[in-house]
Amino acid sequence: MTVPMKSRPLIWECTNLVVAGVDVTISSVRREGPLYPTLILHGFGSTKEDFVDIALVKAFSGASFIIYDTPGSGQSTSQNLDQLSIPFLVELAEEFLKSHGIENFHLIGHSMGGLTALKLAQRHPDAVLSFVNIKGNLAPEDCFLSRQVLDHPSDNPQTFFRQFVERTRKSQEFGTGIYAAALQAKVKPEVVRPTFESMVHLSDTEDLLDIFISLPCPKMFMYGEQYNTLSYLSRLSSVGVELAEIPDAAHFIMYSNPVEMWRRIALFHAKGLWEDHSNQI
């Protein structure tokens, strides 16, 4: 008997992997189904639970998906947190997908996860069926969080992290209060510096915008209305990238306006992207 999509259970599990010679244990949640799966990559300071509501959204009732915590965030662990970087996270995604037998997939990535997704898609353009980039880094101006590792340096990871939380808490942007309140419970201080330095380096030295534009898959760039002055939005629109401006939101859209976030993603995916391909995870 075929199980109706809406009643398919969520599978919570841990996967042991070796990434760049480092042992990691990855905590994930997934839902199986006949559709090509969607890989969702969270941003810095977030966890898989920030996006698991996809399981409750009616528009995604027929969708299979998989979300995992990056090492040092949520319930995922690593033997060497100093190795955290975007290239490391890209290799992690590759190993994780391989371990689950996933060859083709849709991508959703937020912030750090958006940058990781971008580099993953660059390496595997034929594997990515669509890409929703939720305020992932595309230019140096996107390093408003990560550049603090250079603007407010500290030799003590705990001191920097504590001060980072306080600066974030006082921001006048939608969602930052919720984000700051949970940071110390969601992420280990040791991952902050290597992750932020890697994000800044890539944003400053690579043409991420051109990489994103050149991807052959359908693309959406999502951002909160407080970021509607980003310098590259007009260029994205001019080359056919779908723009999704979310009202009453800034960077942390999943906290400020999750209903509209999921609605816009569902509309994007409804454009013939989620047809049944008899593929399961």
C-alpha cells in the first residue's frame, strides 16, 4: 500500500562521515517520497529545526527533503572544529549526498548555507535541479555578520562570540533578537572564526554573483525588504533570476516571515519543477 505523502513520517538520524580527513557525525531530518529531494542548508547560528516546518506546509505535501546540522551547530559534531570553512562544508554536502544515494536534487540555502549551496552547485551544475538562495553571499557587501571577525578581532573565541551576540541583539533589523537569543545554544564558539574568515575570503576574492548567474538551473534570490537596496538586485532581475522580496523581514526571513517565505518558495517550485520522477531518498 502506498503511504499518502502527508502521512509519511519524518526520519531523524545521525550519519558518521569522514570529510577532508576529519570524523564528523551529522544530525539530520528527512522525509522520503517519489519526488527528487530538496537539500536545505542552514546558515551560521541556525539548525535544521529552523526549516523543518516544510513538513507542515501543504504546498510541500508531496515533497521529499533532507536537512542537516553543520558540525558545531545543533546536534552535529566534529573531531576538529577548526577545519570548518565553506570548502569543508561543500565537501561535507558531497559526502552526505553520496551516503544517501542522492544524485539529483533541489537546493535551498540560507546565508552561510546559501554560499555553501552556491559552491556546491558550481561543482555539480548538472545535479542541481533548482536553487533558492535565501540571502546567501554574492558580494562583499553581504558580509555584515561574518566581517565582524575582522572588524572586532579577539584572540579568545568565547569573548568574540559573547560580544558578537550582544552586537547582534542590539541590531535594528527584523529577526535579530530571536537569532541572538538562541545563538549560544545552537553553535559552538570554536566554529565562528574559521567559518567567518572563509565566508569573507570567498566574498572578497571570488565573483560569486557571476557564478550564481551562470548556473543552468532555475534560480530564485530571496531577501527581506530591509535589504532591498542590495547593489546587485537589478542585475539579477535583468538576467532572469526570480527575485522574492519578503515584507517585514531582513536577513533572518525564517524567523520574521516564515509564512511568506514558504509561500514564495512553493510558488517557485510549482512552475513545473516538482514533477514525479520516481526518485526516493
